Amino acid sequence: MDQLERVANVIEAYDGQGVHRTATDVDERSAQWLANEVRAIGLEPVLESYEIDRVDPENCYLEIDGRRIEGVPLFDSAHTEPDGVSGQLGVIGDDTEIALMEVAHGSTDWVELRRMATHQALIIITRGHSPGLSLLNAFDFNAPVGPPALQISSTESEWLHEQAKTGAKVNVVAHASRSHATAYNVTAKLIGRDITMPPLVVNTPRSGWWEIAAERGGGLACWLEVLRSLVSTDTQRPVFFSANTGHELGYSGIEAVLDAHQNLATDATWVHFGANIGAASGTVGRLHVSTERLRTLAEEKLEGVSRPVSYVGDGSLAPRTAAGGGEMTIVHRRGGRKYMALTNNNAYFHMREDRYPQNVNIDVVAEFANAFSSIAQLLANPQGEVIDGITD
């Protein structure tokens, strides 16, 4: 089987498993599947468990004058009772029981508004990169804040704003339950010839709101290809592979990895496959790098990739004050200063339309996998040079 076929098979299988929310049955089956993929390549995987209170949405909708619109609750806010809450509709800040607000993907100004809101419920119109429902991650999952909030497709924006102007009566149902569940991170270790050397970590998230073929499938395919490349060689330094769940729930999975493996954040050099790698609806890649040496290495190896790559960070700030979001933000907060994190853009980010094959460019995924296999080989076998050092 050639590489393009391997990459396509991985993403097709991942897409076909269903909705990849953390600690669900799909998530557990997906962990078992990924562990089998690792084992077939030649490493023994470990399913590292951690406990979580899973949110399970029940009936979730709003209703105005007999018209019902389905939605999804925020996973880090309060939730309504089964019959919901009713009242006059306005916009955020109005003196109404229910408030309407719009949230653009990637924005943060809404967070404090949500925290301070005194409304009985919020209706959040999600503005993704394409019209539709683009769900928001639950950064406050472990300590929910704000009133019940229902996420609604941006296609309903005009109609809902018209209803808010007239002060229409609305019933909002954002009913969900929490249940104790177990989530699983998939890890594996290459021992390396010199166990005294600080490890290399290759990491990628494996959970999210929908089937997320491009959002997570591309990163998983790259992760497996790098694992395959390093297993086939006798690496000098130890290599730790981690595919964490919990991404959409406050990055709970990477927190669990770092809790289980003390000093990994500070000691290791991290290669991270973030969101949307090889999304067919994407046009550019973005690489967050924390040191000048890592940037130089990446620029050399990514030169042949057909998708343009922009670079964020050059090691000029010490210590770095931002890590580009995602799991590397958590690594940075815990003292990590050696990392590179790849993302792409995606017109269907956090949307149910992100499916295989229509939103996946297999050739681009394979190009990134090859480039990062070369990067990982050099980082795993530095030949005496501190190639991933913080300073020259």
C-alpha cells in the first residue's frame, strides 16, 4: 500500500466512525482503532484514561410563534430544564429575559459578555468561515459560567434579529445532562538509544464536535506517518507519541497527558499537528514556532509543500508569551518553550460539512506528512547539535 492510499484510508476510516465528541462511545471506539493502527506499525500503544463529566444534549431548540429551530447548547454554560425558559427576545445587554448575540469564530470579546449576562438564556448565532452552525469550544468546561446558551446557525441571523427588534416571545430549550465517563488518550513510546536525552513529543488532538475529516483526520494521518518513519529507524533520543482527546472541552486531554507525564512540557521538544491539515477548502498553512532554530529547520523542510505556509514566532521573545492556541498553549503555560504547531485554514471548521472526501486534499496531507517526517528524523537524531535549542 502506498502512502497516498494509507493517508486516504486513515481519514476515510476516521470520518466514518461518527461524531468524535470526547468520552462518547464513538470516541472510545476511535481510540481503540487508533491504537490498532499504532500496533500494526510496530509500537505498543497505551490507552491512558482520565475521568470526565460528559455533557449529553437532550432536546435543544428555540421556538417563536410556532416556528422551531434546532440548536446545540454551549457545553460550558448552565442548561435549562426540559421545558426551557420563555420570555421577550432582545439583544445582549437589553432588559429582556432572552438575549441574542453573534459570535465570530476565533473571537474572544463575547466571553466576558457571556460571563456577565443576567438574561435567563442566550441565543448565540455562530459565525464560522461559511454560513451554517460552527460550534464553539468549551474553554470553561470544568467550571461552567453564564446563563443557558443555545448555538444557532448563522443562516437564521436575519430572521432572529427581526424578531428581536419586535420583542417577540421566545421559548429556549437548552437541555442537557452530565454523566460520569472515561476518556482515553492514545500514547506510545520509542525508547531511543540514549535515554538521558530530553524526549521528542509528536502530538495531535483526536476529538471534536462532528465527524471532522479535515479538522482532525489530516493531523492523525500525519501523526501516523511520522510514527511509521521513526519506528523504521533507530532513533537517538526517546520519542513520545500522544493523540489526545478532550480538545473541544478545555483541552482536558492534553492536561491529562501532562499530569501523567511529569516534566514532559518543560523537557521535551514538541511537534504538534493541529487543525485542518490538508483541508480541501483551505488555502494556507500556518506554523507556530517557538525558537529560531526550529523555524529555520521547518522552513527548509517545508519548502517543497505545495500549500503556502506562513510562520508565527521566531524565538525573538524570551519567554514566548503566546503559543498560537490549541494544545501548545497548555504546554506553554506549563513551561514548555520548544515547540512547533501546524494548522491550516478550513471553510468548514467546526461544522458538520467537514467530511471526507469532499473537504480533504490527500496530496497536501501527504506532503505535510513527508515534510514533518523529515523534521522529526532530524529532531530525533540531532547528531550532537542542539537543533531545537531556545537560543543559538
